[in-house]
Amino acid sequence: MEWVIDKQWIVLSPDTASLCRYWSGQPMIFCRQKAVAQMLRGWRHQTWWAYCADHLYGRTIREGVVYYGRAQHLVESHDAPT
Ligand SMILES: [Zn+2]
């Protein structure tokens, strides 16, 4: 796996008021932890969706930039570390 900059996400400043938009369950349980990054979502009306460090869907933040992990098995041998 290699880390690639995810240009759809931006890192929030530490003093942001944004809260995590993650939810799950029935009834719905909202995360509401302080958000660390946000992404632009939507079809006709794009809005920023913020998420906390626990809900970045496998992404990671390095030096103020959001990265996502991209599988390399198509271009590298299968003995690469996962
Ligand atoms: Zn969260």
C-alpha cells in the first residue's frame, strides 16, 4: 500500500468548531467528536463534511495533508507489506 494525497479532503485547524458527521446504527448514534479534517461531498450542492480522527475511512494526516492508502498489488509483487 502506498499513501497518496487525497485532494478531496482538507485538514481543519485545531481550533475548529466542526464536529464529526459520522453516524451509524438504528437508532442513529452520532459521533460528535471534534473533527480533524473535512471533505467536499454532494452532487448538485456540495457541502463540507467533517470527520474526527477515528472516522477518516482509513486515511491518515501527515503534516497538515490528508493521505489515503492505495493498494499496489496491481503494479508490485504480492509480497509487499500491507
Ligand atoms: Zn467520528
